[in-house]
Amino acid sequence: MSATVRKFPAKADNVCFGCGGANAAGMKLEFEANTETGRITGRFKIAKDFQGSMGMLNGGIIATLLDEAMGKVCKLSDVRAVTADLSVKYLKPVQVEQEIVVEAFQVKRDGRDMYHESTISDASGKVLARATGRFVVINPADFAKRDS
């Protein structure tokens, strides 16, 4: 039996800095999921616009990539969740315009808490950064804008 692939495109009506298509300054990240393994994957070459110094990605951008991938893992459970904790380990520099693979998966779930891990690897598979995160399931209606 072959795995089902679920795509997460940068939607034109989403203003999210990481994965939205409606943010002119955003990254417009797109991911796909292997629903059999529960792994999220994104393949990117991040532009110079997101560098720190010396042609390396800014640390916040690295954290964004890892967080966005883990956030997509929540969608495999058909829930909306927000990042509650994020821990990043920067192992090797990530160069701009370098081919990278960002992967994420769920480690466990405890009620509303979802625990995920993610990595950034280069084209040869060397892990450059890794993260763990705790995501809390929310009711989107509780966060909708309301007239005062």
C-alpha cells in the first residue's frame, strides 16, 4: 500500500509570515505530509533576504522553519494549535540559497498538549539544526476578532 501525500501550500488568503501566501514580506513556505508515517517535509532554498551575517540564515529564520514544520504536524490530527514551547539547537551554519530539507513529526500527545520534533538537513542528509516543541490545541473561535 502506498502512502498518501497531503500538501500544505502557501494559501493566497493567509497572512502568516512563514506559510502564508498573502504576506509580501513572508517566506511562503510549502510542506507536504506522508500520512502513513505522519512526517511533514519541506524542501527549500531560502533567499538572501533572510540572512543574518556572512551568507548564513538568521537564527530566527531557522527557528521559524522548524516551528512551521512542527505546526503542520498538528494539521494531521485536524486540530488548530499554537506554539507553547520551542527549543532550538543550532548544530551547523545554514547557508542562504542552500538546498535544505525540513522535517517534523509528532512524538506524543497528552490531552491538548502535542509534542513534536523537527530537523533541518542539507542535501546530503547532515542535520544542521533540530528543535522540539509543545503545541496546545485551541478553539479558533476563541481567538477570532470581535467588535468591541
